[in-house]
Amino acid sequence: MLFPKADARFTGTVWGYPTQYVRVQVSVPHPSLPSIEANLPELTDDELVARVRNGEHACFETLMRRHNRRVFRATRAILKRDDEAEDVMQDAYVRAYEHLGSFRGEAAFSTWVTRIAVHEALARVRREQRFTANLTTDEESRAMSPDLSRTPEQLANDQQLRGVLEKAIDMLPDDFRTVFVMRAVEQMTGVETAECLGIPEDTVKTRLHRARLRLQEIIERSLNANTEHVYDFHLSRCDRVVSCVFTRLGLRSA
């Protein structure tokens, strides 16, 4: 499509008669130059980080959406509540954005931001423990008792099965649950998990093994087939977290 633009008016003669005419400047959009936004999903994390540092804030939204599920699962494993996990995600992303200048690329961006989220979640747990009374022995034993009231017909339903699996994972001790979600659910490597939690890789292996043994008592046959659906991160939650973070940062989402 051509876009004419009046540039200037001139006076002259045509066939000996005085007349005026307007010079028109025509610009044609170049078909081989795609928009920057269209290329964002193809960029690496390091390239996106560099663009954010240069003022291209839309690139931070791409980073968030790329790693939202991992960050959510890691925080959800620690806090055991969806709403609190979302709150911590927002805090972690705001902190990551504000300290993006200190990111040196020594670890992957996904590992770096997950580590921030894990620290935020653990800090929240410690704060809550200061004001919450410990469970009594009876309450602890009831919380650790598996719910065996579900029928085989109920367990056959995928949605209910995911609920059983999530509940079983929530029953694990905190250290086992966090490692299991990072390794078995989110498929992070042992090295990444160790870096995020600040523990030796051998400790990660030990906790993962013990977590599996505990879970086999409750859902032995369905464990491996359904872990990919645990703590699923839907688009609506993704949009909500991105919107809240950009609002807190005073940025405009793409």
C-alpha cells in the first residue's frame, strides 16, 4: 500500500501557462522487516535480558511467560497454596527486574529467577512460622494420613487423579516436596535444583529418592503418568501474574 505525503508546494509553468503543483513523497513499507515483537519468542534468554537492560520492557514479559510454570511449581511446592504461590511469584519477578543489572549469566536466567522465587517462598514460610502455633501431635498425624476414601471409579478420572497426586505431594515433608517438584515434576536437573536450593547435589538425590518412596505408598501406579499435570499453570494465571508484575513496576504490557 502506498502512503502519499504532501511535502512542499511549488510554482512553475506548463506549456507556457503559470501553475502550481505539490510534490508528493511516497513511502512503501519494507516487506522483509518483521516487527521486533514478532521475533521475541525466537530470542534466547540472554538476548532478552540484554534488551530489557536497554529499555525494551516488553522483553521482560516474554521472559516471564517463558518461565512462569517453573517458577509457579517451585513456589507452590513450598507454600502449598496457589494464591500464596502467585504472590511470591510477583515478588520474585519484581525483585528480579529491579536487580537485573546484577545478573551475570553465570547460571541460566531460569535458574536465577527460580532461586529468587524459592528464597522468597522460604522467607514467607519462616515469617508465618513466627506467628503460627505448631500443630498438635494429633493434628500432625491426621495431616500425614492418606485419604483412602476415593473409589477406583473416582481415581480413573484424570482431574480427580491430579487432585489426589497434588494432595499426596503436599503431604511430603517440606524438603522432600520441594526437591520432588523441581526434579520430577518440572524436570529440572540435579545441578539446577541444587543451585536453586543452595544444597549439595548428593542431597538432592537423597531427598528425591526418599520422596518417591513416600509417594509410592499412596499412588504407586499413577505417579509417573500424571506428574506432568501437577500444579498446572494455565494461561489465565499467566496473564494475571504478568499484569500484576507490570503494574507494580509501572510498565506497560505488550
